[in-house]
Amino acid sequence: MIASRARFRHAKKIERLAGYRVPELAFSPVMLETITSHFNYDALDFAIRDQLLSFFNDFLRCKCKNSPMCGCPEKKFAIKVLELRENGLDHRQIAAYLSDEYGIEVFPADVLSFLEESVHVLEAISDVARLQGHEALATKTDDHIRLIER
Ligand SMILES: [Zn+2]
């Protein structure tokens, strides 16, 4: 899962503000709890605050009762990476985008292996769909594969 590889560049600042130990992994439970609870965003530099708010808006907004521990944030992040690829960014550009937009660091090599794994999963979905006669789903899945692989 690509989300488990995502680290916040400014995790130390977040930790200092929180006043307790926070792992740098962006989607670790402690980090998610910290930035969704009584966290003083105003005490952060403007640029970092901006990145954290983008992170919050793009990945942490869902209506699940147990949010942010519901799995949605990790899923939304994975979908975001796939969307960036389908919009034509390569794995290095995706890593750079995540860094600029969210202050998140992911190794380009991890992005690349995530994209390859995703293609394998999609190929399996496409095969099963075709076997079961769901031609429309198979075709749609093939379109995604083509966009990721190009
Ligand atoms: Zn949720």
C-alpha cells in the first residue's frame, strides 16, 4: 500500500506542536489522530499549514463514524496517485507533486512499484470480469491499465 510509505517532511514540527511523540508516517494512526483533533494549525508556518490543509481536505474528509481510522484516507491517497499517473505524470513527477502539494515524501521507486502492482491487480480484475461476461467493466479496466502503462 502506497500510503504506508508516505512520510511528512515536517513531522518534527508537528510533533513539537502536539507535545508528544508522532511518527513521521503520514497515515500512521497517531499522525492522523493528531492532525484531525485539537491541533493548532495557526502555530505552523504558512506553507506547512497550507500543505496540511490540502492533505486534510483531499484525504481526511469522509463521513465514516470511525474516521480517520476507517481506511478511506489510505484509499483516497492511492487513488490520487493513480489519477496523477493517468493525467500523464511519471513516478518522479508524482513524488515531486506530493511533496509540493502535501509536504509528503515518497520515494519515486515506491511510486513506480505501486503503479506496477496496480496494473497487475487491474489485469486480474479485467480477466475475471471478462470470464464472467462483464464486458463493460473489463473494457473500462483495460482503459485504466492503458493510461497507467503508457
Ligand atoms: Zn471513511
